[in-house]
Amino acid sequence: MRRLAILFLFVGSAASPQDTQTATKTQEFGLKTRFRWYLKRTYIDPRSHANLIADVTADDFIFGGLKRWGSGLSGWGRSLTPAYGERVIDNTTEFLVGAFVGDDARYRPMQNGSLVGRGFHATEGAFTARGKNGRTQLAYSRIAAVATSILIANQWHPHPATGNNLSRTVVFGITDKVQGDLLQEFSPDLTRIGRGIWRKIRHDHKGISR
């Protein structure tokens, strides 16, 4: 639940979300488009880097992850480096497997309808993709990417997981995509709420100052 916690910490942000993992219903996803999407979400998009830093920072200082890596800024740096490496492996694997099997695992938000319906849509979107025939199917590229990145990055940790613990880590890594899709679905709404609260605070403050 780290990403959801981070969202609420930054819900008052004035910046509008610019999601790099969404797609329109009519947008084609050929190799060139797929490669541009991979480059942007992995290396170029500053919001992607900021989200990674926020995720690692929250895990280190709020959820106790820093105990595994050391203390202070040096421990934080040691935890950030493998997290970035894991993301590169994840995105690269998804790009290669997706190009091979032809699925499109980008999330397509509803952004309207009931909260429950949108929640189910986001949950389903974490495990499904659009196939070459345009039909919804299991997201082979996404599942392969998560498993590959976790298995490799596990070797970089101070105390690598093994056996059942490693299996649970892979499963939780896949379900973590649900959090990402929920953020993509609801972050515009929460950002609007945050902006409204911020405007009200500023307006009340100006009224008091007068």
C-alpha cells in the first residue's frame, strides 16, 4: 500500500498528473510507439523518477525499509540504486516480451462511472492486456516483467529472500500493479480535490489577512 499512502501525502500537489502508462482506446501500439513509450517511462519522464524517489523514501523512512540498507543518506542511496535497476529490468522485460507476444499492457482509465466500478476496472487492468486481435487477455508481458525484475533485484538486497518468502515477494510484486492502476484511475480526481482544498485555504488566509 505504499503508493497509495504516497498519493495521499501529495494529493495537494498543484501539478496535474501526466501519466506515461495510459493509452487511448484507438491508439495503435506498434513497435515504434512501444519503444517510445518504453524510453519515456523508463528514462525520460521526470514524474516517473520523482515517483520512484518518493516510493523509496516512503519505504525507507515511513515503513522501516532503511533498516535493511543502513542509516542516513548513505542507506537511502543504497536502497534507491537497486530500486531504479529493478524498474529498468521490469520495463525492459515488458517491452521485449510485449513486442514478442504483441500484447499492450498500458492502462486505459475509465475516469467516470461509480467508484466501485472504476476500482474493479483498475484491478482487472493490472492483470490484463489488449492482444493483437484487440481482445482482452492475460498480461503476459507485465507478469513476466515483474517476476524477472524481482528475481534479479532480489540478489542485490542485503538479505535476499528465498523459498516461500521469494514466492510471496513475486506475488506481491504483481499485485502491486493494482496500486499503480488505482493511482492512474483516481489521481486526477484526488488532485482536483487537493487543488480545491488548497484554493480554499488560500482564500481563507487572504480573508484573515485583510
